[in-house]
Amino acid sequence: MKYMMFVCNDTEPETDESLVPDIDVWVAENDANGRRVTGNVLAPPSAATTVRVRGGEVLLTDGPFAETKEVIVGFDILECADLDEAIAVATAHPMAHNGRLEIRPYADL
């Protein structure tokens, strides 16, 4: 089953950095066992462009639509047997300590 994992910053990161796993190790392990399909870090919200269409007119806004302290800073596509496995993969990610991870299964359309 495929999951999108949004990697987000947080306002209350782990204070003991020795508890935070190494991101390079997490990526290498999950790439090697096929659980991580792809992933990347995103440019900051200031580089975003918001696109809307209203009344047939394309409206573009520089930056994110909503102002927030917590932002999506990256993503990973996971291939896991089930939600429990996806949660285990997320738990081992460094941003589980310094941010937050939102896991969403692909919709069954």
C-alpha cells in the first residue's frame, strides 16, 4: 500500500539531539528495503506559488496561501504492507523528534 508522508517542522522539537536518528541512515535503510519509493526536501514557503481559478480567471499568489508557523518541509512516498508498518517507518524518521509526520494512504478511486 502506498502512503504519502508529509514531513513538517514543529514548534516543539526534541531537546536531546542524541535521541534524534540520522536522516542519511533512515533514507539508506528505507531505500534499500524498498519502503521509500521517493522523497525530497522542499524549498521554503516563500518560494511557493498558490494557484486558483475563479470565474474562469487564473489567480496566482506568491508564497503559501495560509500563514502558519508549521510548514511542510519535505515528503516521502512509502510502500508499506499496512498503516502499522508506515507508522514504524515514520517513528524512525528524525523529524518524528524535531517536527511531525503526517501519513496519508493513497485514495482508492
